[in-house]
Amino acid sequence: MSSVKLWVAICGGALLGLSGAGFGHSNGHETRQVAQCDKLPMSERTVCKSCVTRALKHHYHSDYPSGSRCRPDNGKP
């Protein structure tokens, strides 16, 4: 019986860990490199490239509202 409780605790902890990663970054559709910007529609490429090439590291969210798409990396690779 105790091994079942241990298994449930391990699986539950793993699921909580995965969902916690989701809370840290809401969608995972960010662009961090110029080569990734080239995959976006032509209307967004220039804005994306200017975002990811800033002096301080930034990333670009094409699915965020205009004006809030370019965000600082906060130490993420």
C-alpha cells in the first residue's frame, strides 16, 4: 500500500512541476533568434528582428497584442 502512495506522490509531483513551468511562461511561442523571425509573416519580421537584436536580450511573442510583443528575457537562454 505504501508503494502505491509513493507512486501517486511522484506522479503528482511531476505533473505539478510541468504545470509550474507553464505558469512561468504563458504560451511557449516566443521567438529569440533572428533566424526564427524569418519564419514569421512579412509584416512582423522587421519588428521581431529589431526586438531580438536589442542590446539587452529580449524575445518576441507574435501572438500577444501589439505593443506588448517584445519582452525582456529575464535571464532565460
